[in-house]
Amino acid sequence: MSYLCGVFHRLLSIDVCSQGRVVFRHRLFFLLVVLILPVCGEETFCSLCRAQNASNPFELLMRLPEEARTAATDGSAAVVNPFEVVPHKKPGAAQKLAGNETRPFTPFSIISRGGGMPASTIFWVLIFISGFAAFSIAANRSAVTKSWQSFLSDNGLNVVQREAFSLSGTTPYYLLYGSFLLNAGLFYFLVVRAFQGEAFNNFLFLLMCMAGAAFSFLFKHLLIKATGWLFPVTKETERYNFLMLVFNCVLGLFLLPFNFVLAFASDDYRLFWVFWTLGLAGVFYLYRAYRAMSIGLKFLGTDQFHFLLYLCTVEIAPVMLLLKWATVQT
């Protein structure tokens, strides 16, 4: 092999001058390429194949299938395509996670279900609420009259708000407001019982309805109070808070007799009284919204975005959340 390479080198290094010698040299070069290079190429290809069969230190055997790993270790298997598409197998952790069963979100699952609460329990609850309302009225009889005057006109609201400037002046209204919270919680319980039957007719659910009503209304008062602290609208927020206080005091007095009717009405007329009372409460809140527009109307011309943000955050969003929370219950 080295002898042939030396001859080929000497032939290429000949200094030619005539045309005939150049043609001869080209023909001789062609013969060398045709006859000698295949022999050298075969030997070189065999040596490369032998090098390819050697173990590759960079081969990632753990990524190959089981058959390929066995073949690579003992060296007795056929050629395996490393790009072969194999079915995907989930890891052990993924299989365990995939096997978990998801349960639907049910907030009522923490509340004891079932009925069985006797009618006498509701009767004594109504007696307690009536006694508390009577105590609230007897503490300051003029508070009921002033609340009604504030309910009817803005001038009456201005007069009552100026008079109720201290704790002694606001305490009678707070007592009437407490009577409203108790009646609102009982009314919610009776509405649920009218639609759900004996599903939640228990004393624990009644207490939770009263606590939920108290938390909802008091949280709204605190939210409006915080709005007055954050923005220069303290006077307007205090007026709106007092407007809600007065309207709820009047609404609490109206709810008390309707709660008696809903508690002991027959099944044939119970839904009728439920919708009648809901309509009455809706009229109250529509009238309160109309009265509240006089407070926030001056902000509508200059701060449309902030006024819309307030409506969506304080007025609409809590109602939508309560409705959604009520509709997901089964």
C-alpha cells in the first residue's frame, strides 16, 4: 500500500513540457483512481466499521427500551433503531395523581343537613325576636318615628342625622338595627326551608343564617367607612351609612309579621308569601337606591370611572357572590 502511494506521488511530481506527456499523465492518473482507490477505500471503510462497533462512552442506555438495553450489555442483539417511537408510559407518581378522584366544591358540606327541628323552636325564636324588637322600641319611642320620617324624605334624614351625633343618640337606632339583623337571618332561613323542604331545617343552620346576615351587612358598613377614609368623601359615606341604617330599621319592623306568616303558613300558600315578602324587600331596596343617587350623583359628572368601580365592588359584587353561593348548593 505504501509502495503504491509512493508511485502515485512521483507521477504527480513529474515536470512535463509537451502536450503528449500531459495527456499520458492524465490517463495514468485516471487509471490510478479507478484501480487503486477502491482497494484503499474498502480497507478504510472496514476500519471505520470496526471502530463503530466499539462501545460508545456517551451512549445513554437508560433511555433505550428494555430490549435495547439488554442487547447493548451482552452484545448479542440485532441493530436497534434509537429513534423508534414507543408507547408512552406514565410514571408512577403521575399514575397515582391521575387516579385521584376530584370532588365538586360544596360549601354546604360543613353544615349539618337534615330536618326534624320542631315548630315550637321557631316559635320561641320568634318570641325572642319580638321581645328584642319591643325592647328596642321601648328604649326610645321617638327613634321609630324619626326613622320613618327619614325613610320618607331627605329633609327628615338630615334632621335625624344631626340629632344622632353621639352614642346616646345612635344607640336606639343600633338596637332597631339589631332587630333587623335577627329578622333578616330568620327570613333567609324560612326562604331556604320553603324551597328545600327539610334539607336544612335544623337549629345550627338557623344560627348560621343569622350570623351570615349580621356579617354581610356589618361588612358592607365597614367597607363604605373605609372608602370614606381612603378618599375625600367622608361626609357622603357617613350619610350613606346612616341612610342604610335607617332603612334597615324600618325594614326590620316590616319583616317581623311576615316571618310569623312564613313560619306557620300552610304549604299551599307558603311560596306565595315568600315571593310577596321578597317583592316587598325588593321595593325597599329600589327606593333606597333611588334615595342614595342623590348622594352620589354629583360624583357621576366628574368621576365616572370611580363611581362605576364603587357600584361594581360594593353594591353589585357582594350580591352576585351571594347568589352564586346559593345556586351552587345542592
